[in-house]
Amino acid sequence: MPEFLSLISPEDALALLLSHLDPVLSSEDTATEQALGKVTAEDICSQQDLPEFRRSTVDGYALIARDSHGASESLPAYLELAGEVLMGNTPDFDLGEKECALIHTGGMLPNHANAVVMLEDTQVLEAGVIEIYRSTAPGENMIEIGEDIPEGGIVIPKGTRLRPAEIGGLMALGITEIKTITPPKIGIISSGDEVIPPDRKPRPGEVRDINSYTLGALISELGAEVVHYGIIPDNRHDLKEILQIGLKECDHLIVTAGSSASSRDLTADMMNELGDPGVLVHGVSIKPGKPTIFALADDKVMIGLPGNPVSALVIAYILVRPIVELYLGLGTRKFYPSIPAKLTMNVPSQAGREDWIPVRLIKGKDGVFQANPIFGRSNLIFLLAKADGLVRIPPPTTGLEAGTTVTVRLI
């Protein structure tokens, strides 16, 4: 049977696989301080207002705003100093008309105060008298109760990957433990008679295993758990046996096949024997990565990737990443970090096929980034090591001209 009897677009291939998936995600209790990069399993709501008291955002004087109206350097306002707000304490006095209070950033406003004038807009004339050079408006340089988060409000929605800001926000609310999505286990199998472990010196015709480590690093970076199954030779018995073990132990499997067409066919054949519906996609109209395989064994996803390191990693960025993110509870993301840039040279392409070209970003004198294409064969991993991102060339075109503004997906 000829290889790649019919090719499918990358978008259609991913949509076909996703249409068969209905992930049931489990959750686990996680200490907030250890939750960086984790994904929330439920909406997190605040049990209090934040802040819980009206506080100053600057060093200065708390006052009643109308007492400073019209104040300027040529016509200052004069207020009596009622006292100082000590940090970490509730003021033991209220402000009256034509009074102010020395306050520091984060300090609690006295009763009746509704604004703060900055210290540099004032001057101490004599004991108990403060000269104000600037008019203030109600609410200026202060935060109201619940202005950050009101009690009962959703602080962080379900399906949010936690960053340092979210960790800090949770700690500000005293939320020291949360429920996060249990990371899926992704098994990685490298196959090929020519593939050897990295710690061995290759003989003529042999190559060190790259794909297990690049794919494992990417999946770990996404937040999933990686299970390495090592290198399997190109024979039916060994491949089927390790696939069966992987399906029992993991949520999904990724197999990088050897370089020969027969090894890729073997991978597809084995995937068809392990459960229904079997192979959904075998061949995608994309470069690099045409030999990509999507298969299902009941509810377990199996992905076959090319053996060439650049092809495998590019497909992982473009097609594998959305699948892993779905099982991390992130859904199907609509965007990835990118930056506009201008191509520095012509880039040829074949009409009817989606091409992804690695590029290095260079900041021009005008501040506009330039995308310098990095050309080479798909078995040269340092093509991607030198790259900052990937540029997509759409199927209808036969290439892009130098000077074209493109979107660089950062990697």
C-alpha cells in the first residue's frame, strides 16, 4: 500500500482527534506555595474583601478631599496635623474638618478621610500645620475596601495556569491549599534499529536518541508527567509489547518512529491492533512532519511522530501541545506567545502544504524585529536550538517575500 494515500491538513487532523476526546480530569490537593505552573481544578473564591480596610498607596497626608480644593503652589491650603497613622495599626483618631494625618504607603486611612496627598506636594510649616500645594479628588492615592477582590468574588477561574501573581494573590487571601488538575502521564517511546542511548558512542549508521529528551522536556515544561520507555527496535513483538505496557501505565503515548517508511507503517499497524477506533490520521500536509500519526485505543491517545528531531519537535509544538494542554485542564487554547517581525529573505514553499520555518529574531535599528530564516534539513536539531520561533507559511502560497511582516510563534 502506498504511504500517505491521502493527506489531511494540520487543522483538520487536530480537529478530528479532538472530536473523539472527552477527557475526565482528576484533581488533587496542592499547597499554594508549590502550585506554580499547576492548573486550577475549580473556581477559587475569596472569603473576604481585599483589601479589608481603606489604605494609602503613597507616602503623604490623609485628608478630606474638599479641604484641598483649589490648592496650588501660589495659593496653598493649610491643614492641622491630627496625628500619624502607624503601620499595622488602626488609627486611634478621626479626621475633622481642615485636618490631615501623616500616613505611609499601605497605612489604614482614618475615619472621614477620603484621599491622600503625596508628601512631595506638601510642606511642614510649623508644629501642627501642613501646607498643601495640590488639590486632591475623592479616592485619590487610596484603595477602597474590596477594590482588589470583593468577598465572594471569583479570584481565579477554573482552568487557570498559576503564575507568580496568582500565587501571591492567593497568599494575600490566606488560601494556602487549593485543588489543581492531576497532571496526565505521557509515555515516550523511541523506536528505530539505528537509535542508541546518548551515553554511547555511535558506530557508523547509528544515531543518538534525541527525540525522547526534546519531547520529554517540552511535555515537562507544559506541566505533564513524563514516563520514558527507552529505545525499542523495529520489530512487531517488542513494539506491541511496550505499547501495551505504556497504555496500562500512562494516559497517552508518543512514539517516534525510525527513519524508514516501513518503521512508520509498523507503528501505525501496531496502533490499529491495540484498541478502537485505532488510527485516525496517518499523514498530514505539513512540513516538517508529514508522517504524523494520530490514533486512539479506547480513551488513550497515541501519537506517532517522525524520527527526524526537527520534524518531531515542530509537530510537538504545533499539534501535540494542544492535546496535552487539553488534559491539563487548559482546554483548547486560542493563542500562543508570538511577535510580529519582517522576513529578511525570501522563503520558498510548496502550494497546498503548510510549512513551518524556524527563524532567529534580530531587533532592527528602528525597533522592529526582523525574522532571519534558518534553513537546513529536518535531522539537524541545532536548527531549532538556534531559533527563537517558527513562522507559518499558509498552504495556498508558494512562499513569502523578504520584507513581509509575519507572526513568529515563540518557542
